[in-house]
Amino acid sequence: MAKSGGGDAISFAQQLARIPEERLGEIFAGLSSSQVASMRRHWPFWTRGNQKQPLGAWRIWLILAGRGYGKTRAGAEWVRAFAGRFGDTHIALVGATMAEARAVMVEGESGLLAITRGEERPTWEPSLHRLRWPNGAVASLYSAADPESLRGPAHHLAWADEIAKWDVKKRGGGSAWDNLILGLRRGDYPRAMATTTPRPTPLLRRMLADPAVIVTRGTTRDNLPNLGRGFVAEVEKAYGGTRLGRQEIGGELIEDIEGSLWPRALLAACRVAATMGASDLTRIVIGVDPPASSGGDACGIIVAGLGTDGRGYVIDDASVEGMRPEGWARAVAAAAARWDADRVVAEANQGGDMVRSVLEAVETRLPLRLVHARRGKIARAEPVAALYEKDRVRHAGRFAALEDEMAGMVIGGGYAGPGRSPDRADALVWALTELLLSKRGRPGVRGL
């Protein structure tokens, strides 16, 4: 795997933004309105160093970057420049599906139609899935879900978008890529560009292992001046500091840990979009994994409920970090009050009576039960992980920090996730064990 030589230099527009406003006024005062409009569309003005085409001879260029990096714009500009320069050129535009290829690569806000104006603008023929430039260049759309459609056509150039989303289970995303590359046989210098947010798929692993593939990496933060503040704040709040955040924002390829009790695919399959309230559940339990010391380690606080369908539902991660005993005890009491919890199950191996006293000091009516771990964290977690495999547990929402810890728990012992210990995951195990694996967890009617 080779790296591209573009580096991560900022764009000319970003450099210009550093100039004092009064000086900028002088610069733009001499420009006509048409020149200003032209500058807004002029890609060399906006492109960053790590969006530029690699130097030298290459056949495959892969941009692996976080969401909002500008992958689509880079791909579309690369195709536009080539098509505008060379007539009688045949180009393949391949998306995960035909609908995505059309919506993103052609008609999207950074697609080929949006970035091209005037006489150079191609004609879009949607019934034929084809773009035709005035100079004779043609770009045809394909779906990776239909790899056979790529078996016959030959092309000079190809842009493959979001290859990590290509379906490799049903119809072979890998074979779609193979057919695309085998069809790059026109002209003296055929080549392909692939743009994607990373996912640990066989096709992406294969490309990264190929020393002939030129790879450009980037993050969401690279494109901050062109992203809405609300979007950046929202994704940072939801995913910042998590493994998922490293993938979706940082553009890192996060592999499943070998032997994980909770592989990423299993966690994704258990997630439901619907939110749940206390009235939707017959019993609610809060699992607590207290810090091992009073120095401010994380305190895992996970809320889970028993649904009318007999499944356990994880409904809240109220975990806190950097708090002394009174602080995390108040967080437990607040979660219990917020969810009208029937039981709070707290591990007492670390601290013993201190755990009870500190919790009852902030709320004497807390429905508390202390438990003592007789087995290690992984051994306790294995029966709960089996419940996930049997589709007996659902996550009512996305709990990135919790799921990162769950994915780091390894069969046979050991922890390879974030932080020193899976505090959130251990609290989840206590809550679901109480709900689904103990006689006390039998379904009932709340409030009676």
C-alpha cells in the first residue's frame, strides 16, 4: 500500500481566510461579480493538498476518509477534469446501488451536475443511466449490486464510490470490483479512483494490502470550514473519543477484535431506532460497576428494561467519569429516579460496605441490591453475549462508548477495548443478568 503524495496542506481558500478582513476587501474589490462566482466554482481554489490527484504513474487511487471530508467532491472533480480534457472517453461511475450512484455521484450537491456550469456541463440521460459531455466523453452509471453489468463494458476511467458499502454477502461486491478493474483496458493509461468511509470489509482489506494502491487518508476535521457547525458538534458529541468515532470521523479502519464476545455486526443487528420509555417495559434494572478507587475512575451505569416481548432492552447509558464517590452515587440515584427503576444492582467487590453507604447516603429509598463477583468480567459476560446471539437483547438507540467496550471483551479472557477496564460493559452485564438470567428477573407488571 502506497501513500499519496498530496499531504494534508490546506486549500488556497483556507489560506486566504487567514488574511485580515480589511486586506481581503482590497483584494476582492477589483473582482467583478462573474469573477467572484467563477472563483466559487474553481476547484483548484478550494481543493486541499490531500484531495489532489497523486503524482506519478498509478492505476488505483483510494481516498479513505471520515464523513464530510469531501470525498464526493474530489471524485466528481477528478472525473470532470478528465472528461473535459479528453473527448471520446468512456468512464464508469459505480455506486453501491444504482439509486445511490445517481443521487450522490450525478445529482448530489457535490455531484457532477452541480459542479459543472456553462458549455462544459454534461447532458444527463437518466433513462440510459448516462452522462454525455459536449466533447463526446461519456460516463455510464453502474450498481455494485449487479456485478454482471460490469463484465462486458470497457472504460478509460472509473470512479467507485463508497466501496465499503458494496454488498459482499448477497451478490459479491468483490466481484463487482474485479469486473470493473478488468474492464479498465481502454487507452494508454486506464485508472480507477475509489472513495469511501472505512469499514472492515474483505474488499477494503484487500485494497489496503495491495502495495500498488495509492491511499489518501483524511478526517472530517480536514474540511471544517465547509461543514455546518451543527453537524460537526453533533457528530463530535455522539461519537467523539469512541472507536466508532475514530472510524466515521477520523477515517480509521476499525477491525473487529479477534475473539470478541460482541462483534460489531452483532451489535449493529441488535440496534432498534425506536425510543422506549418506562411505560413500555415491565421491569427496569440499573447495573452499576463502581470505580475501583476514589480517584475518579469511570463508574458504569447502564439502564435496561424487560419488554412485553420478553426481550431485554438497553435504554440508557448514564455512566460518569472523573467523579468521587458522592458524585457517581448521585448519578446512580438520578438515573433510578428518571427511569423509576425497580432495582439497582451494584457490584460490591471493590469497596464492599462503602458502596452501600455512599449510595444510600444520597438516596435512602434506593432499591439497592449488592452483588459479589465470583468470576471474572469475561466469564460473567459470556452468558449475556449468548443472549444477544439468540436475539433476546436489543439496544434502543446507539450507545457508542458502551458498544466500544463490549466489542473489546474477548472470549477466553482479556480486554482490548478503550480505557483500562470495561466499566460500562460490566454494568450492562449486571443489569441484563438480573433481568434475564435470574429468577428475580421474571416478567411482572410495573407498579403492582
